[in-house]
Amino acid sequence: MNFSAELIAWYEQNKRELPWRNTTDAYIIWLSEIILQQTRVEQGLPYFYRFAERYPTVNDFAAASEDEVLRLWQGLGYYSRGRNMLKTAQLVKELHKGIFPTNYDQLIMLKGIGEYTAAAISSFSANEARAVVDGNVYRVLARYFGIDEPINSPNGKKIFQQIANDVLDVQRPALHNQAMMEFGALLCKPRNPACGICPVRTGCASFKSNATQLLPVKLKKVKVRKRFFNYMLIYDGGKLLMNKRGDNDIWANMYDLPLIETDELLEPVQVMALPEMQIFGKNVILLDNSGIVKHVLTHQHLFIRFMMLKDFPPKLHGNWFYADISSLGKLAMPKSIIIFIKNIFNF
């Protein structure tokens, strides 16, 4: 048996039963692919069910509001994916009359769908002969063929895509792609791969040279940016002062609290003395403050403090507004914000 046939045989015996594997509906497959990007299956599965139930068709999704989509997405991270999904659904309704494309060339033109996702949807829904290359596939190919070219370099991406194309079973592309991805997820794992039971280890270059843990090679990540967020908690008669974020930064168009961002970590008394605090008025008083909460994003580390203020009289600026405590659960908020507010107001 050749490489692909071995993996397919392994897959048919060991695959997980996942809901999107029992359909050729391009819309459902698209939902699963976007939700599972940079997300473990165990974490993404409840979100998949939530979205599929709320929006059973792409037209239902297209009719949703951004606030509603972000609220359903809450806690999953990488919120631009949720916003792009809404734009994609609206484009499908507008350009394809509500029928989700199954053709790679049409899929690649949609917002938030790149080469990997287009290949996955087209192969799984229409059995189009497109090789899928995700993190799992990169790892399997790098180890099996002994390739030390960085997987995230421009040249590396070309090399791995070409090899993936070469080993693709063009008669069974959907099955082949599923097998490659599942093999990387369950057996050829990043750490402690199960080489002892690997069906293709006799042909694996890294197994022969004892270099499994050295591959794949990845270029160092970009420098992580540190940011210091001082959130102001102002509570007035059953209402909490909230802020709707703009669309040019993290958590675009989501809801948080009035924020003073500083260049370094300051003590609460130092924050209170900043000129920016004048926006709250001259009579503002610090009642209490939290410890520092660290929130890790891909290229940013946020150091967050919550400061409870008494404002005389309460004022509104920019995108600030007062929200009833009972309605806070309807607002799409970043995870660190909602955890803190829930602990205080128990909604």
C-alpha cells in the first residue's frame, strides 16, 4: 500500500465521529472549518452546535446582526473570524442566491476563506481534488519526508503544498484529506507522537533518523506586544457604564468598560493622577481595585486591572452608555471582561 492508502486505512479504523463528517453540505462544513481554526475540537464542538442550531442555513446566518454573532462567539477568541463569517454569509446570499459554493475558485473569493479552507470545503462537499494543508498536515509531511524548511516561510508553504498535491489520492480526495488531518491530530501529534503504532513509520524519514521531535521547523514568532489596560467600573442605580469598541483594534465592535490604556504597569493611585482621568470629572473617587489579570492573545499580552469608581455626576463620552445589569448577558464582551463582571453582579 502507498502512503495515502495506508493513512486512509488507518483513518477508517480510528476516526472520531464528528457531526460535520456526516454531511456534504458546504455551509455546515464551512461552519465547522472556521470555528475549528486555531481551536481544539473539544472546545469548538459546543460552538459548532450553537451556530448550527441558531442558523440552520446560510440565509439564516446572513440575517443575523453582528452583535448576535459576536455574543454566540463569546469566549472562543479571534473574534475577526466571527465578523468575517457574517460577511461571508451575506456575500453568499447576495452573489450565490443563498447556495453555498462548493467550487474552490468561487470559495477562495469569499471573505475569511483562504487556500486551506477553500480546499477543505471543496473536497469535503464536492470531492474536488484539492489537497488540504493545515497544521496537522504540515507536521505529517515534514516528519514523513524529512523536510526542515520552515513551514511558515514563503518557500516552505510552496514546498509543502506541492508535496501535498503529489501525495493526494485524486480518486478519493475527501477521504485522503480527512485521513491526513486526523492522523496528525490523533497519532502524529506535536508532542509524544505514537510512532510505535504508526502504520507508515517504516517509510518515515524522521523516525529513521530519530528526528521526530525536531520537525516541523517553524520561524520564530513576531515580538509580543505588551499592553496595560485600566478598566473603570462605574455603577449607578442598577446600571453599569459600558463602552462599545471601534473596529480598528482587538475585540472590534464588542463591548467593554471605559478604558485608560497606559504604556507601563501603574499603581491605581498613579492611574488616578493621569490627565486622561479628567474625562471622568474632577470629583471622581477610587473605591476599590482588582489585582492584575493577564490575558494572552496571539501577538499581544494584556495586563488588565479593574478600578471601581464613584463618579459625580456620571457622564457619557464617545461610545459610552449605561446598560441595565439584567441586560449585560445580551452584550458580546471579551472573556476577561465578562468573567470579572459576572463575578461582581452574578448575572
